[in-house]
Amino acid sequence: MAYRNGGGRTLDIDRGETRSHESPLVRSLAWRKVGNCWQLFAGKRRFGKVIPDSKHPGMWRAPLSGGRLSDMANLSWARNAVMEAAIREIEWRPDKLQIPPQIPNKALPFFGVHRPPLI
């Protein structure tokens, strides 16, 4: 499976070529055929799978939360969607969230300037 990185060079993911900034866990992602579906693993950890559509041969779906299924796609697109979701899950870091500072709950003067009352 080929992947075009931001620099324009095509990477062959099946041969183990990856982007240099990826974590080791992302680089260890691998697809395995399990029964009639494909599952994405990093070591023993399972990240997702794609299953064949029951009505349309050659089309695949990814199971979503709540028992729903994704839209139909060919195998390449369906696997890519699951792969991208797994990468987002791996790279998400709650300690890197930008939380704005809290404004103190005081009465602030209008536009930051205190003016005497008009007579």
C-alpha cells in the first residue's frame, strides 16, 4: 500500500517505510486477515477492522461505536480510514491540550479604563 507524505515522496507502508516523526507504536501498525475481515494491530493491541459488506461484493465497512457501520468503500479506502483513526488515537495527548487561562470573576471596568461618573 503506497502513501504520499507531505514532501511528495511516496512511501510504501507494506515494506515498512514510514514518516520519520511517527511514534514507534504507529510504525508497528500492521494489518492481519482474520476470517473474512481485516484487523489492524500494533503488537497484541487491536485498533480496528474492516468487514465485507453483506449486499455489495468488493465493498467494505468499518464497525463504529454503538453497532453502527461506516459508509461503504473499497478495501484500500476503508483500511485507510481505520488506519487514520488509529493514528489519531495513538498520537492524541491530553497533556498537550491548549486550555485558555481563566479570567478572574471580578467586575472589570469598561474597556479596561475607569471613568468618573457623568454629572
